[in-house]
Amino acid sequence: AARIHLPADLPLGPIYWQVANANGISSTAIFMVSDHEEVLEDRYRQNPQRLETLPVVVSGRLMKIAEVDRYQFTVEQDDLVSLDLHARRIGSNFHGVLTVFDQNGKRIADVADTEGLDADLTFRAQAGEIYTAELHDLDFRGNRAYVYRLGFHRGPRVVTMIPAAVQRGKNQRLEFSGIGLVSGEKQRESVQADVAGQAGTKAASFSYPLQTSAGVVPVALPLSDVLEQRDSELTKNASGSYSLQIPGAVTGDFSADGMERRFELTARKETFLTVAVESRALGSGFDVSLVVLDAAGKEVAKNDDAGGTTDVQLEWQPPEDGAYTLVIRGLPSSRAQRSGVYRLHVQERQPGFQVNGPQQLTLPIAGKAELKLKVVRYGGFKGTVTIQIAGLPAGVSVPDSLIIKPDQAELKIPFEAAAEMGCVASVIQVSGLAMIGDKPASVLLQTPAAGNLCPQRPDANKINGILLATTMKAPFEINLIGKNRQRAVHRGTTYPAPLEIKRGADFKGEVILQMAANQSRHRQGITGPRMTVAPNQSRVFYPCFMPEWLETDRTTRMTIMGFAWIPDPQGKLRAVTKATNANVTMILEGALLKVTPQRRMITLRPGQSQQVSVRVFRSAKLPVPVQLELIAPPDIAHRVKADPITVPVGTEEVALKVQSSASADWTGDHPLRIRATALQDGKWPAISEADLPLRVLPVAVD
């Protein structure tokens, strides 16, 4: 667990974070900074979670296969309500399905994320009505990494605007399109407003309070340094192409008339141009592409799907002076009905450069590592670039002179860690310095970051810092005895994997074994405990439990990790890890134990008890007593219980007495399970489980 303190003036939006320790560095992930009320999913609830007020954002996860999370809410007056799912945008690799039901169970709105761009929906809510929102994966998958943020917002909703950006320091009339902007009803409507583009700021956007008859709607407006126009404001030539000036930007709508637009411009050979076409970045439902034609109609350049998006980003130098035609095409997706807006932006690219490199660097204590940087020059710049590094921790050194000459495109920088330094992690800043003309220019390194699986812009997953961490080598090895053979294991039983611990000459301590969090194949419920290997032990058995529902037509593999607490050169204890030299490979055979309740479900009123007949089947290979117990969800474990029963050898059927508490506030359906446990060789569990649904009825009234 970690506690993060956020400055009060921290901008809203995504924050990239990662962790480092003595073993290395994680990839980056994302958390969101918001100004809404944030609540956590009640993990162990059985009924829909109640949301008291809107707006609110719920953080939860689809942890189990076939899991469906449900939330209930009401509104005090008739209003529009929007649900907005953040999952893939924060790195969760699932496709969400959102459904809203009224209090009679009627489905009134739904949407499925079939394109991997996350899902949202808007519906008209009636005052006092109880609504239930459901969320699940498109294929009903579950995983502890399937974390999401589900926002519930009230009021009108802006989808697009034309023009799609505002020029800094200029007043401009914008047309906002969305749902309920005039009437407050669930229908597409448009309003216009005069907007003043903020001057004197380098921010990429600002929040504009759009006044509507149904309330104020905050809208994030992008800022631009060029003239922003509608395509209807441009002049068309005889061939039907719009005339566009450089620099300039134009916004249009594919859904108006056709899915192709042509723009004619005049360019000089010695210029370098940047051409961008945005659609996904604007929330539009079109996949755009660009082709550049010369005066004779010959293709001279093209671009499609830049930077992990479906938008266009083209760096282009005209081969000759003259007129060129930009042909933009839009391919509609399932979201095309939302919006067909696109924005074309053309400007000259001034001489400059950028520095690229990896996002992380691991450096062994008393060892060396290499950081490889690449410089990309553009706009005619061909000069020398000097590299500077800030934020190096004490004990880490690099050469004094770091220069990328004009005829070079990369630089390999050797890093060295002192033998006496400890394990540290530090964000270092790498920058490039150069003279462009008679002016100095400084550029921060850009590195690719993970975390956003559906970036809207080509530079969305770029950050500036490199995380450097010094690491230690584990002073032990863990070897699986007979690593190349497969083991036949019965479903529902435990396989004791034989391991050998080899310690280095200077290490005599404990080694802790546990199942690795990241398995080479789907876990499907296989588990292993955390166990400690004493300093005087070198051979142990690690218990690998195979659930009874595992498939028998595939092999199952378990990865085991070991770690030990080792002092670094500064004397601070660090957890140093090492994986086994091979995975434990098992093929599954039939179960040795099966438990079956003789009722499909039980029905109780609060305070009542009931006898449930349970049958236990054992293989001849398992002639041992069986322990029976009742397993209840954590939220009702104090309300329902049954005393454990030992089923002796030779007995196949016993009665389990289920008792309920007298509280009247837990009526409804609850999932119970009966678990049977037997010990092979007196220590290795064989387990079978069976569902026993419980229905708690209201208290009887005379």
C-alpha cells in the first residue's frame, strides 16, 4: 500500500506513475486527478451498490470471470444522466459493456465498447426512479488488473464543436453540438457561443463554461496558434477543392456530404510542412487518411494511423514549388453517428530537433549500464546537439562530455554505479542543447510511456522523465528438481513440487517462496502459499494446488518466485527476488474427491436453521477422513454459519446444520459454498466445493 499526497494546484487529468525496487522498475501506469466525488467499489457486496448523490466517480474492478458490477442511483428531478467508462484509457485491457435498467427491470440504455475506445452513454432519468447500471467485460472476462473508473454525471453533454480549436487571443464564434444542449432532452442539439481564446498562456487547452438553457456545461477547448476556420468559410475552386493558406486550420464534418475532402495549397520546395488531420482526438467516429497530390495528380506523400491512433501526422517537404492537393478521406466506424467532425492543420515546421530514448534504466550496484539516445533533426537543422543530464543520484556517474555531432543520429551514454551506494530510484531529466541560427534551443527528451491503451493523440503516451534505479543480484538460486518432466496431478489436489535452494557463500539467511503474480499461462484458480525456507534447509516441497474445475486437455504451469531480505551497501534491507529455473508443469487427471449437497438451494427466514444432507465421494486413492465446512461471502459471514463436520472413512452422507441470525436486514439471495477437505499423506490438501444458494425470506408476520 502507498499513500500519495497531491498538491492542491495539480492539474486535472492523467498522472503517470511507476514503482522501483532492488529488482528493477515497473512500466508506467495511470491514475486520474479529478474534481468529482470519488468512491470505491464495495468489493464484497451481493446487491447493487447505492450511489447517494450525482455526480460521482466509482473506482472498481472486474476481478472474476463473469463478474457483473451493479450500481443504483436516483435523481431528484428529471434530468439527463451520462455514464463514462475509463478502462482502456487507464491501462485496463478489457472492453466494457454498460447497461441501464429502470426499477421494473426494463433495459433503457446500453452500449458495448467494440472498438477498444471505452464506452459512454446518456439517457433521460425520471425523478425518484431507481436506476441500476451494470458493467461487465464484452466476453465476461475477469482479472484483478481490470480496474476501471465509472463516472455518473448529470446534465447536457457536449460531443463536438466547430471549429474544433480556438486561436489564442482571438474572439471566435463556435458551434457546440451535443445532447440536450437546448431542451435538456435526449436528442442531438446545437448552440452557438462567442469564445475568447486565452492569451498569454502556453497551455494546450482551457476550460470554458458553456451556458445552456439546461445549465452550465464545462468544455475543454484546445488552443491554437493559427487561424481556425470552418470549411464552409473557405473558397472552392473549379475542381471542387477548398483553398487553404499556410499556416491554417480548418474544421469540417464528414457526415454533412460525403467522406472525402480536397484542399489546395501553394508550397515552396525549401519549406518543411507539418500536416495533421484529427478525428479520433475530437471524439469523432471516423478513421481518417491523407494523400498529397501534385499539380499533375501524382501522389507525392501519404499518411495514416500515426502514433497508435487512427489520426494523421505527416512531416513533408514539397519536391517542387507549386500547387498541391491534400485529399482527406474518412472511413466511418460504429461511432460515426456520434460525430463526423475532422480538423486539418497545416503549418511550416521551423528548424529544430527532438531527443528520444527509453523510459527506464536499471543500473547494477558496482556495475555499468548504457543509455541509448536518438536525435531527430527536422526543418533543415543539421547542427551539433549537446546532451545534459540532471537529477543523477549520488554515486552514479556519466562522462563529462556528451555530444551528438552533425553526422550522428544517436549517442550511447555509459552509466556507472559506485560499489558503496545503496538501492535508489530517481527520475532524471535529459535535455538536448543546440544553436539554431543565432539562438540557443533546449529540448527535453521524450520517452514512450505505457498506461493508455487507446490514445487519442499521437503524443498522448509521451513523457519527459527517465526513471533510473540501482539494483542488486539475488545471492541464491532456486532449482526445480526434474525440471524437464511433466507431473500427473489429480484435479482438486495439491502437488508438492521438489525444490533445491542454492545459497551463495556470503548468504546464510531465510528464503521465502511464493507463487509468482504473473504466470506464464492463465491461472484458472491455481494457487500456492507463501512459505519460509529456514537457513539450514536446502531442499523443500512447494505445494501447488490445482482446483477441481481445471481442464484435463491442457497442461498447467506454475511459476514460483523466491525472495530474501538482503542489506544493500548502505545497510538498508531490500527484498531481492529470483525465479525458479523452470516452471512446474502438470497434466491434469480426474478428481479424487467430490462433495454434493442433496438440495439445489435452501430457504430460511432470519433466525431459522435447516439440515442439509451432503454426500461425499472419495477415490480409493484417498482413504482418509474429510472435513466439511460452510463458506459464506464476507458480508454475511457473521449472519450464517454451520459447525464443521468430520466425515469418517466409510461414511458417504452426513447432515450439515445451517443456522441464520435473527437480523431482518439481509433478505434476498446469497451464494454459499460447501467445502470438503481431505489431507493426502496427512498434509497435502485435496479440496472439492459445491454451490449451495441461500434465499433469506422476510420475517414472518402473524
